[in-house]
Amino acid sequence: MDGNSPPERRVKRGGRRAAVMVDVAKLAGVSYQTVSRVLHDNPHVRRDTRERVLDAIRQLDYRPSSVAQALVTGRSRTLGVVSFNTTHYGPASTLHGLETAAHDAGYGVSVVSLKSLSRAPLVDAVKGLCDQRADGIMVIAPLRSGVDALRYVTSDVPVVAVEGGPDDAVPVAAVDQHGGAAAATRHLLDLGHRTVWHIAGSIDSLEAEQRVEGWRSTLEAAGVEPPPLLRGDWSARSGYELAPELARAPGVTAVFVANDQMALGVLRYLHEIGRAVPRDISIVGFDDIPEAAYFTPQLTTVRQDFSELGRRCLHVLLGQIESGRRSRSRSRVVVEAELILRKSTAAVPRNR
């Protein structure tokens, strides 16, 4: 390729040679640099020239290659996402929200799914995405190990941590887990329950710990001693296996469960032993999975807006991309959680 040739290769499409920028320029009677200016909406192109170029593009069915655009703009229009454990509803929905927001903004997405968020795999994943010329990278880091690993990411490519991360190393976008848990606990106290028990998620989960803190601080602010904490693993089975402890403990009338799947396990066990919800025990979950409205009874829960989380995260990332530098400021964007009231909670009966 000589110095006067455009940064584009001729490839086959549908059995014939696909049009390239030179073809558009020849048909429109302009230089390929002018075609590039039109494609990038440069204001310094005469109106009649722009119309000729656009008409030639339509006639030739010209489609700019991503390689050519990257060479012209210095950007690939691709974002990287490092994800973890997308078998769980929260991480899977977070990933979907990020992909949707990126595509709506005109970006492709390259996803690396890790089995571990430890230092070496995470650093290698970010390096690999940088080698693929990703314009920016979003890391779904809901575990403590992910927070620590992000401190060792040294690339200059913009990075945003999602649902957890070191505020002093990279910008963070997250749902207000603490606030959502506090709202669930307050709701049960406001219904007249003397205390609220809690089944927490995995101990290595940042989200689980933030929900524990929201539950505990709300009880303490109300002058209530928190009952013993029960620890699950996010699965419906763990909720089912912990439910007997709730059934045996005296005076249990309200339970806040750290996710809807564990709440489903609790509901199943209570149904089997003849304890009615919410007549005997009120239950609140967290996540508002699509099935929550079809539990028996319909589950009161805390909704996370993953679409808004994706938009907020992308806004932070694109701000870094446009500025041309990676931010290491102590910035944190928080999306509010919403309490969704259904049929699994009720006021304490007077005889209780």
C-alpha cells in the first residue's frame, strides 16, 4: 500500500468485490479523504459534496470496515467486559445491561468470562482485551478478590469496575446494596415485626456484605439487637437447608433473604411444614428475578435496575475515552435499589 492509498482492504462480499473507500471517492468525484470526512460528520464539507458522497455510498452499498475506521480515528469502537460467574442472576443481568448499553451507543463488546477473579487471571484478561485494541474495559468485580486484583491493572486503557472495586484505583458503578437492604428491613419493622432475621449470601461477596450491613445498621438504628446471622450460598437449596433454623427459633415473624433464589428455598420449606407466608412469617427477597412475581405467595423483593447500571457505567467509561486518559479518581456512581411490594409480607397479627 503506498502513501496515497486509503487504510482499507478489498474483500469479497456475496461473490463480488465489496466496495471500498476509493470506489466511493471515484464515483462521487472526490478524494478518499473527503469520503472519510463525510463518514465522520466533519462540518467542513460542502453540502453538495456531502450529498454526492452519501449518494455514492448508497449506490455502492459501501460499508466502512472496522479496521479502516480504527486507523482513521484511533479507536476500535469495541469495549471489553471481564465477567465472572454469569450462572448467577446478578452477574448475568449486569453483563446483559452492559452489553445493551454499549450496543445502544454504537460499540461492539468483547467478553472474557473468568472462573476466578484472582490477580493473575484478571490482569491477563485486561491485557488480552488491550491487545485487541479495546477502547475501554468494564470489570464485573463483585468479590473481594476482584477488588484486590484491580489494584494491579496498570494499563492506560480506561477501566471501570462494576458492582464492586477499589474506589482509590478505578471508578466504580454499583447498585446501592446497603440502601436496598435497609429498605427491606425498615419495611418489615414498619409492619410491626419486633426484629428481622437475615439469610446472607456468600461471605466473599461484596454485595452480600453490603446487604448485611444495611440490615444490621437499620436494626441497630431502631434500637433492635440483630438476631444471629445465617449464611447461605445464593442457591435455593441453601435457603431450604437454613429454613429449619428459622422454624425452630422462637418468635421469628420476619426474614430478609439476600436473594430471591434463597427466598424460594425458604418458602418451599415453610410450605412443607405448614407455616403460612405471610400469616406466620413475612419474607423479603433481593433482585426481583422475573419469576419472583410468580412465587407462592408473590415475593416482596428489592429490584436492581441493571439497565440503568449499564448506562451509568458506560457514561463513566466513555467520559474517560473522550478525555483520552484513564481516571484513577475516587469516583463512585450509585444506582438506587427499589423495594417491590407483593404478597409475602404483612403486618404482625395482633395475637402475636
